Amino acid sequence: MILLKKATEVTELVTTGRLHGKSIGFVPTMGALHEGHLSLIARAKAETNLVICSIFVNPAQFNDASDLKWYPRPIENDIAMLTNAGCDALFIPEVEDIYPDGLDQLTVFELGHLETFLEGASRPGHFQGVANVVNRLLSITTPDFMYLGQKDFQQVKVLERLLTITGSPTRIVICPILREKSGLAMSSRNIRLTPEQLSFASVIYASLQFAQTNYRQFTPEQLKTICIDKMESAGAARVDYLEFCDTDSFFPVEDWPDAEHIVAVTAVLVGKVRLLDNMMLK
Ligand code: AMP
């Protein structure tokens, strides 16, 4: 696997690849890789000829300084995992390479309600930070396909909007959520959970499964109350939000027939660790 530290090195690799008729697959990450990330690499490898992964812990998307400070950065292990996975190139930029004009010169994208709803409401500025870093990474890597996890459902909606706004030719491929045996969605933040918290956190998956199986018997409001109670009853978790949204518009539904496809999205605090998950209901 080729290690790239400068944007110019990436441009060179991509230009040469294109000259040889290669299609480019791009997997943006913040590192601390797990099987979920590797599933994106595997999908990119299956569908494109040159797979570039990036690892960049993006300061612009952290609204909590301690979350940024404590974000895991096991770079040697990440490099070994990507090498084993057959990734072609890893881009590890410095902050100055991504934000040459400084972190206070972000572009403001028109993200509509996505910016202030659910994850956006809990993390002001977060999605502008995400849109900025991905916009910059796309301008460097110019991929045919960008592979994203459904795990961060609202982020996918934001990045779909970004590509529309910028008129980018890159297409998004959404990959399924990889889970631990317990059902807990794999996440770089899981290693911050104690063993007790880790086993308790499977209640998130159990609640989403309950919602998926039983939603027709309840109104969205009733189901929300039941699921939040399930997750909070043992006192080890606090639900930041649970919402049932139209997968297209990402507005909450008032009733099940309101949308063709509905996703249950949730953010749950287990101790100090904020965990995201979602599941399609219909
Ligand atoms: P992150 O490093 O957390 O920014 O994630 C990088 C990419 O991996 C994003 O597109 C995530 O949605 C995706 N991802 C994270 N966790 C999982 C998972 N459990 N299954 C599938 N994809 C995931």
C-alpha cells in the first residue's frame, strides 16, 4: 500500500491511474479502523481498480474539544489493517493540507434542515465541518465512487446534498452497517466503553429491531416512547434522540403511510460515549 502525505502526491497517483484506465474508489475515514471500515474497502475493491482510503481526524467537525482530544489514533495498526485488506493507497494529510486557509475559513454550504435537525441539533457546526472536509478530499481524490456507511445515515444525506450543490460527478455507494455479535454497531468509539457498558449497549440494536418488527402496531409517537423506555430503563443509557424519518427528505413522519421508506435513527449516550445507530423500518 502506498502512503501519501501530500495532496499533490494523491493527484499524481490518480492522474497516472486514470491514464491506465483505472476507476477510482474513495473511502474517507477518521481512522481507528474496524471491520465496518474494512467492509467499505472490500466493496470499493470489488467495484473499482484503484482504492484510496483517507485517515484524517477532522477538527472542523468536532464541537466537543475533549471528544477530539480523546479520539483514538492507532495509526500503525490502521496501516497494517489496510495493507492486509489490499487497499491501494492511504492518504494521511496534515490539517494545513486540508485547510490551507485555516480552520476559520470554512465554506458555508446550504444544508437546509439537515444542519440543525437531530445530529445537527446536538452538534452545532458538525455537518458544515463534515461537508468541508469531504469537499476538500473529493477535490483532491476526484473519485468515481465514494463509499460511505449507512451507520452515519444523516451524514450520507448531508454528503448527497453536498454533491448536488457542488455538481460533483462522484457517486455515493452506501454500505450496510457492520455489527458486533451482540448487535451493537461497530464504531471507533466502542473501545471507550467499559465491558459492562459494551454489553449493555446492545440494547440499542434490540430496540431498533423491536421497532422494525412491531412498528405497524403503534403510532410513531407511541413507538418512540416504548423504544426510549427500553433503552433508558436500566439507567445506563440516555437517549439523545430517536426519530422515524422519511429516507428521502429526512423529515420525521407523523404516520407510517407518510413515506415509502422510513428509517429509525438514534443517538444514545452510554456513559460519556455517544453511539449512533439506525435501521430501516420499511
Ligand atoms: P468514521 O471513521 O467514523 O468517520 O467512519 C468512516 C466511514 O466508515 C463512514 O462512512 C462510516 O459511516 C463508516 N462506518 C463506520 N462504522 C461502520 C459500521 N459499523 N459499518 C459500516 N460502515 C461503518
